[in-house]
Amino acid sequence: MTTLQVHIAEGVATFTLNRPEARNAIDADMKTQFAHWVPRIAADDTVRALVLTGAGGTFCAGGDLRGMAQVRAGMTPDGWRERMKEFQPWLRALIELDRPVIAAVDGAAYGAGFGLALAADFVLASPRARFCLSFMRVGLGPDFGAMYTLPRVVGVQRAKELMLSAREVDAEEALHLGIAMEIVPPDALLARAQALAASFAGASALAVRFIKQDVAQSLASDVPTMLALEAEHQARCFDTDYQADAVQRFLERQPPRFRWPGGG
């Protein structure tokens, strides 16, 4: 049984964390699977969006603490540092993927699981979703990119509070804080995520790429830089058949090729 099931159909890739007996805790094999598949999705232009989900009513309970305890004996700080660096290339590639990433979170998204959800552009949560940066409970600071992603989602003060308190956030609070974009019934959650993903098959891939890149850069940039990027990237999008067709469709009152699907 593979710990990461991958399904690709009609321009949508779906990654299903598949260790339901361990609440989809991320172990070494699952990291290896991510390292194998994320670069392949990044290199496949036919994939227009990626969905992350978990099997068995849980998104991801975090890192595999049992596996961590087994390797801890005799592990030096340098060894642990190098162990962490092993998974960072694929995680960075996931965060920087030039196509939309949608996390469908049902049940627990704890520790590294919360970090994995934050790597997505959009988080859809079921009413029973629970988010927690639980690292302080085991004497660690957050990883899986949360130090980068969470302050950008909720702001600096709230990020510190969630990291230092290691408290649980339910679906309603996650929606209020901006962690979740929508709350969707459990039986409709994956279908809603895949519908959002499928909608990007009709979008301008170039515009999507520039929007993701520019938003990421804007948080560490200045007004002149962003105005220059807007001009450069809009000019490059303007010089495409897609943009000409989109304008013609508008003028002729035809349905657009890209339309964000209605709420689930």
C-alpha cells in the first residue's frame, strides 16, 4: 500500500495521504513519495492544479512521532538538521508551484499536517476540521514551512500565539482567521476541491503563474517593484492568444473560458 496515492485526470492531480491507521502521519516513506511526485507535477504542463487530501476522515496528524523516537537515539543536532533539509526541496517546490494548490482538510491537520495545508493556496475545511501547530507540546518549533506561511496568512501576532500556545483551532475559527477559505460538508469536500482545481483548466496558465509569483514577492517588496512587475507581467499576458480570445468572447457576450465555480 502506497503512503501517498496519486491520481491525475483531466488536468487535476490529487495527492491522498494514505496512512489512515496512523491518522496519515507523515513518515519517511511518505516524504520519499512527495519528493518523487512534486517535481513531476511541476514539470507536467498538462496538470493545471493540485489537490491535497487525506484518507479515512483525517487530513494529517503531523509527523510520525514513533519513527522520530526510533531515530532520535544517537542523533546529533547536525544529523537532525540534515535530516530536516532532506524534505525541504520538495516542500519548497510545493509552496512555489506555479499552479493552484487546494487542500481539502477533514479532521485533524496537526503539526506538519497544518504546515502542509498552509502550503496550499486555498484551504477548504469540513466542519470537523481541526488545525493545531502542536510542536510546543513536544518541545519543538514549527517546521514544514509554517514559519514562512502562517504569518502571511494570519499576521505576525496571531502566528506567534498559535505557535506558542499550540492550541487547537476549529473550522469556524479557521475561517475567521483566514486559514480556511470555505467550510464544506464532509461528503462534498473533495468534490468541491476538485471542482475548484478543474476550473483552472480554462484559465490562462501564464496569468495564474504570475499572480502566484507576484503575490508571494509583494510581501517582501516595495511599491515601485510591484508596479514594474504588474506592467511587465500584464504585457506578457496581453501578448497571448488566450487574452485576445478572452476579450473577443467578452465583446461577443460568449461564456468565458475560465469561471470560478459556485460555492459547494
